[in-house]
Amino acid sequence: MTGVPQPGEMTLRATSSGDTARIPLRMTRYEVVPYSDEFQDTVIDISRFLSPDSLERRRAYFQWKFLDNPYVDPMIYLAKSGDRVVGMRAFSGTKWEVDGSEYMIPCATNLVVLPEHRQRGIVRQIMEVAHTDLARRGFPIAINLSARPITHIASLSMGWRGAGPLEDVRRGTISDPRPRPGIGRVQRRVQRLWRRAIGYAKRRVTGSRPPFKRFDQAVVRSPRHGIAVDRYPWADSMAGLVKRLPYDGRLRHVRDPQYLEWRYRNPLSDYRFVYRQQHGVLEGYLVIGTKAREHAPEVEAYIVDWEASSAEVRAALLEAVLDWDAFEALAVWQGCFDASVRALLARHGFETTETDISITSPRRTVLMRPLGRADRQDAWTLGGRSLLEIGNWDVRMIYSDGF
Amino acid sequence: MDRERVIRFLEHELHVNVHGGLRADTSLIESGALDSLGILRLALWIENEVGRSLDPSTIQLPTDWNTIDSILAFIARTRNHDRSAATR
């Protein structure tokens, strides 16, 4: 098929219910093809619909995320209308461990549909091809850690399921940046402009700058005994600490030196690494991340990973960061932590930002889909653990491509 | 809740348009008649109908909302559940 398809131009598959399945008139048939190098410029070009970043930054991001990915070659599925790429769904390679076994798992990430091709069933067609191809390649499941409401509900409609909330808690005044469904585009724009204006006014009044400028100044001004701050991961030491600490067997990303070196090179984020050493041995680390935006300095920061050999070390790391008082807001997913860490966060003013559980305004979660037959007895398990219980997951923000 | 009401919503608000018109067993989700935005709007409508937010972990979208009949059954089931929870 060539040229831009028209509504009703082609009808699609019958469903399992045979002739009772009516065919939507708007449905359009697209050719879905896997990524190859010839599409690189196109993929980077259409990613402008996801990000206001410059072409140069989008190119750097693509290079980092897909070409430099330590696990697999790009897993990107492109919908074509004639010779033109009009939509894509990308998966990045991730490596998880559960009870000592390791699994390569594709993590759903960039989803783009050109405006004139929306509401034609394109996402479903891309995903059907992706599911089949990823299953053929032997991956047990696919996951998504960064779905926004509309992707979330679209995923549920294609057989994905959520494991339960990751429990976003934050300290500070920045409102939930996630767009709320059910409100109009104009209203969202007004809200966005309002937030931007408030942020600008605050920065004018307080003289504050993007968070790491204040943070770096505070670190120099008030050094803390036994605490070091760096702009780069001490990958070997961090991986060594993770390996030394007791592991409860929950599903978590493998944090080896290779992963840490790669992950923290994300060109669209900035990080600071707060380390606690004793006798030359790393006893804890806390990593703060922000979005490195070109045009809108981020005023919110995130604790994207946090490990410690003891409660005392863990508290010392957090208290150092809070004493430097550099951020207007600081957020973390506390779902992965035990009661003592949650209590520590609560003592320091971290509060939940999530109220209602709703399909139309979903909490952040691990979305997943088995790539084999979903009706098999063990389809929703990995390494013997149920994937649908959030208590079986140890998910840090750094595992999500949103940070 | 009757079928006609659901059909009116799907046709007039979500502009679902299928060959031969909507029937009780027309596939909405599996066939792609409802796109992502349509499903989201349907979810908002169903939440309004049952008078509360819906926990996504309790819904199997591909089956629970795939046809007009399954949507009606879902709404009835949810209301019954809420009624019996209230009387407990």
C-alpha cells in the first residue's frame, strides 16, 4: 500500500468471535517493520514529538539509549505508510535478576505516532508485531516503568497488567508533573504555563538556579565528614556494595559496573553521587537525578538510587542531602523500601502525592506482559515469583527511562 | 443501564463507527474500534456511571470492556459489588 491511507481504506482482522466482530471504519493498515540503521535519522527526527530537545540532544540520547545499550541491539518497531515512517514503539534492553537468576527483559519506552495518523489503530498494530517478534527472540516478558495515563490504558487494553503502585513520595512543593487525563488541552497548557510562571517567580525571588548549581555550592560551603560528592558513578565500588549487601531475591535490575557506567551517561539527565566511605570502603551511596532540560531548568530532583550497609549510613546520606537544602522538591519511589526506610523518609517530611487509585489517572507502576501465552499457569511469574505482586519487585527510579 | 445508552455514547461521543453498525457483541477493543483515547474516555464514562474510581488491577480490559454486553455486565457487577460492600 502506498500513500497516506484514508479512513476506511482497508479493513482488518476478524476477531476470535468470528462474524460477530464488526470492523471499525477508521482502521488503517500499516506496514510494521523492525528498525535497521537506515531508519536512524528518521527515528531521531520523529522523536521531536516526544521531546522539545534539540536535534543534537535527541541524537545523543538515541546513541546512548539504543546504540550504546549494553544488552541488545535496538528493538524498535516502525509503522510505515508507503515509504514514510509515521509511528514507532521502542524497547530498550534491560537485565533483571530474581533469586539469583538473570533475565534479559525489553522495557517499553519511546512511543510516537505522527498526529495525522492517530486514532487509526496504529499503536495496536505496532504492538502486535512487537509482541510476536520479542517472543520469537526468546524474551519471557516485556515491561514498562514509565507509562503515562494514555499509554497505561492502551497497554491494559492489549493484555498488559500492572503490579501495583510504586509509591511516589516527595518533600517540597512541586506539583505532580504528570498530565491528568480528562482535562482539556487548553487547561493543561494553562496549568503548565502557570507552573512555569511560579517556578520562574520563585527563582527570581530566591535567586535560585537549577538545582545542582545550588547543590554544588552547598557541598563546597558545608562539607560533611565522611561524605563525598561526585558527578560520576564509582561503578566498581557501587556494584561491589550492591553485591555485598544482603539480597532478598526480589526482582531487580542487575547493577553491575557495566550497567552503572552506561546508565548514568544518559545525556538528558544530570546526576550527583553522594558517597559514604569508611576506611576506604564504600558503605553507602545516594544518587540524585534531575532532567537536564535545555529551556526549562528543572527544580525537582529525584533520589534515583540509594543503598547503604546500615541504617546509620542510610540516614547520614539522606540528612546530608537535605541539610544542603538545594532542591525545591525531592521525590523517591518508596515502594521498594522496608518499613524502617519509609519511616526515615516520613520523619524527614516525605509525603505521598498519590491519593486515589484510578484507571484514568493511574499511579506509577510496573506494567508487564508475558510474551508467550498469557493464559499459561506460569505466564505471570518469573523465577517462581509472581510478577503481579509489587512486593516481589525492588524498583528504583534509575531503572525507569523517565529519570 | 440499557444497551441503547451505551451505543449512543459510543457512537455520538466516541464516534465509534463500524461496518453494519454497533451490536451487543461488536468487538470494540480487540478489533481496534476504540483507540487509546477512546478507551480512556470510555473509562471516564464508566467511572462516572458507577460513581467511583476503578482500580486498574481489578479490570481485564480486553475482556471486561470488549463488547457492549461485557461493558453492561461489568457495570452491573461493579454496582452489585459496591452495594453488597455497603450493606456489610
